[in-house]
Amino acid sequence: MLPSATDALQEDAIRRRLDPAVASALHGLHIFPQLDSTNRWALQDGQCGDVCLAEQQTAGRGRRGRQWLSPPGINLYFSLRWCFGQTPEHLPMLGLVAGLAVVEALADCGLHGHGLKWPNDVYYDGEKLGGILLEAVGALEQIVIGIGLNVNMQAEVGDGIGQPWTSLRMALGAPVARNMLAAALLNRLVPRLQMFSHLDMAQFRQDWQAWDVLGQREVRVVAGPEVLLGLASGVDDRGQLRIKLYDGSIRTLSSADVSVRM
């Protein structure tokens, strides 16, 4: 069931909440009742600066091709196609920087106590709230940034989700206006993208540390055939996760499944 007109995603309702500099940096804002995937639309049909949102996705994807549950009319399924002048030096950091924009936008909307779980998950109180999926458009200077957030989903809707999860409505105790949230995301994300080619690593490390839910916690890491136990110790200058193993050595990982030890 799609939302009523007052609850629906609306271009005008989003645009009037955008900072003027952000609005001028965008090309088009496209809202669909249903898509297989907003990322796929942005990859195949989008232009530089296009934003794609859908009330429902039929083939939403997360990291490593995992299915992203996408019920109609209650969550945010969002993709932005962004073009850099040339491939940025710190391109591997882009997903982490996009994550910072997401958690900042959630704070702008009144959420507290949330954070980022490396590399691209948004968590609140130990439960997954959303995720980020980046895909290159052929040449690496063009990237689609996909963001999926559980917004007004109630517990009974997510019975089939195979991991602890939550939504903004469950965290805040009240429904959340999705048009306001979409504008808040763009107001935080676009300026970070505009400055990305001049990324200040010292400032990035400070920002990441403030939102890192794994920082200095004991973790279990599955990296291919390896299972590592150690202390999560932030990220390096390439966005890789640093793990301090129990023998004192440091391992850096570019791709892994990480869980907090209980």
C-alpha cells in the first residue's frame, strides 16, 4: 500500500528544504512509485547530479548483493549519481565520507545515540538502521551513492529480516517526515562530495572516531577463510579497518564481515 498524498515523497517538499547551494548543485530529482532499484536507475538512466527516490523497491540490494527489504511507502530508498572532475585521490574513502553525511543528517532530524559500523552500516543501539552502497559508473570519476534507511517501518513488517534492526520511528517514538529526511541527507551529502577531492584526513579521522560504533571494542572479523579476534582501532588513510590482534600486531582489512564479541 502506497502512502497517502500527505505522506508521499514529493519533489517540491524536498526542494524547498534544500540549502540554495545544494539545490544548484543538483540536476534532477526523480521520484517513482516503484523501481527494482534506485541505484540501478541512477546507473542506467541518471545524469550527473540526478537524485532518484522510490516509494518501493522490488530488488533492493545491500553490500555483497544481499537483499535489502524494501516495503512500500514507509522507508527511504535514495540514490545520487555524482561526477567528479577526475578520479579523486582518496576514492576508497568515499563510502565512509558518505556515511558521515548520513549520520549527521539523522542528528539534524533529532536522532541521538546512533553511529557507523565499518564500512557502510548505520546503527542505533546495536541494531541496523540503514546502509550505503556505492557503485561506479564505468569510469571511476562517476559514482552512484545508494542509501537505504528504515524510517517508519514497524516491528511486524520486518519479521523476515535475519539480523537485529530498527527504524527511525522505533528509535524516536514517532513517525518521521521522509521529505524532510531526504532534504537533510542532501544538505549534508552534497557539501561533503563537493569537498571530497580536498579531503582533510585529520578532520576525517576526528569525525569518524566520533561516530565509530566499533572503536576500541573487541570484534570478531571474518575475512575470507580467516577469522580474526582483536580490538577495532579505527581506519587507515585508505579507509581500511584497523584491527589490533591479541599478539599486538595490526591488521588492516579492505573487506570483511565484522561483529562485536559478546
